Amino acid sequence: MTARVAFVHDHLVQRGGSERVLVSMLRAFPDAPVFTSFFHPESTYPELSHADIRCLPLDRVPTLRRHHRAAFPVLPFAYARHHVDANVVICSSSGWAQGVQTDGRKIVYFHALAHWLHTPVRHVAGKSGPRRLLFAVPRRTLMGWDRRTVLSADRHLVAGATMQRRVSDAYGLDALVLPPPVGIGPEGPAAGAPGTTPGFFLSAARLMPYKNLDAIVAAFALLPDERLVVAGDGPERRRLVASAPPNVQFVGTADDAQLRWLYANCRALICAGFEAYGLAPIEAAAFGKPTVALREGGLADVVVEGETGEFFDRPEPTAIAEAVRHLEISCYDRGAFDRVRLDHAPSAFIAGLQRVVEEELALGDKPLNR
């Protein structure tokens, strides 16, 4: 039976911003199936355990299921071979999901452009020579696939102005801005992280090279009287822990209750990544907390200097340390944080997505030309 609406998401193996947005998408269309490459329910948001998740055949390969990053070279081709039977297919994409085939209308919601194609290799792979080679080789062969699959969609949505410009530059498309919802707020249970006391600076991010956590960690060697708590996990964890000064604490992946406590009890959030959009600063604003952020990319779409945070111009320890010293916690206006929260209200996002889908449904079927 043809579904009215279906979602396609790259993979569901972690707790990240795109997965949190997908949870809100499912609130707009709770009966829609979700097609994905891999699903690890224990590693992502519990709300997704109640959804109709349908995995690609890759999920049945034991080695790839245990080590999903090893599937990177074949993911584009796996999606390109998959057909989704729905009137409207919403591709929740950071690089692969838009590759599916469908006879219905296709919408792409860009969480980010494919890092392995549109981001400098050093930002994706870090300092690892083998990883740089792994990303560089397919980059040369998959640019055409990426462009063709993006252009196969009927509608393109982005989180903010930075992504809108990037999509225009990369594909010549005029994407519609639909700001993502704030994923977590003060309402709900809170649980402290073991060994953590209030008054710290917070970094809440996956431990990936492009997040520049190494620069944040190194900055706190220059700030011996301050404390940093790092919430998140990823392939950079071992290296970061080995290089961290004693005033940096790693608490691993935090669930929503732990994140509420961390946001409520931190002095400020610190973000140094090359982001498509600033999801973590939106969450911090919901708790009335400022963000110290890299003045680049999507972080600049969300943080307002002097009102909801401060910027540094380079993801380097000295620049981050100077911005932290410049931060004056008492100078920020609660009204500015409230405006950020209201601009990213879940109800506005859900209504906006439903409106776009209804417009596509009204256009009806069209001949497949993909």
C-alpha cells in the first residue's frame, strides 16, 4: 500500500541534531514510515523506538551493523537502489538520504551538505592520513551522484540563511528556510552527571574532527581557573581525553535528563565546529544560557553577539580562551533568549512542514524523471 508520507534518514545510530529534528518531523506525521540504513535503538533517541523504522538491506550485514562507518563507501549506492512507495517522500539528509527513488513527490530537508563532498577533507577526517584518503577518493567520484540526486527533488528545505546560501552556491537552488525546533527545554526531569558541580562551561557535541573539540579542550589549559564539561562521544574521544588538562571532564553521551541538568547548571555553552546550523545554541538559549561560538557558518545564524553570546574568529585555543574571558554572564537579556526559543518553537516547525507537504500533495503525481 502506498504511504501518504514517508521519511528517509541517513542513519539512526546516535543522538545528534538531525535525529532530534526527525523526532519532531514524526510528530507532524506520526504514522509515516522511516527508511534508514542502520538503526541502533539503544544509541539514539527513545522516541524513535516507537516509530515504524525500516532498514536497508545493509543493516543485515553483521560487520557493517557493528561498524556503520565502514559502510561509508557503499551508502550512496545503497540509497540509489532503494525505491520508496509514498505520495510524498521527505529526505532528512546530511548526504545520502536524498538518493532514494520514488514515483511520488520528493522533499529534501538539508541538515547539512555532505561533509565528505562539500567540506575540506581536513575538517572531516582530522589529522589521520588513512581517514583523509578514505574521504578524498570517493569525493572525486561522487560529486555527480550528489548533484543528480539533490536535483531530483521537487522541494528543498534548509534550517537557516547559511545553509540557504550553501545550497544556492552548490546546486543553484533557492531553498525554503524552515528553522528546526528547539529539541530540549527546562521542562522535564533533570539528572546531574556524576562528579560534576555547577559553574562549568559546557561543550555538547559529537566528538568528530569538524567539531574542533581539540581546540576547545586546549583552550582550557590556558584557563586553569575555569572548568569544562564535554558531553558527547565519537571517534575523537580517546585522543581528546589523552590531551585534556585536569580541568576538563568528559561525561560521555548524555540523555535528555542529564542534558537538562548540564544546560541549567553551566555558565555558558562553547561551540567551535563548522556547523550547518547552530542547534546546540538554541537549546542553551532555552535555558537562558549564552554561547561562545565560532563566527562562521550556521552558528552565526543563531548567536547574536552581545545578546545571546560572544564570537571568536578562529577555532584556535588562544581565540577561544580570550572569548571565554570576555564573557560577562550578567549582561545578557532574558528577552533575547526567549526570542530564540520562540523562533524555534516545535509547533511552528510542525505546522511549516505540514504546510509544505500539503502543497506537494496538491500538485499531484508527475511523470518520474529522475
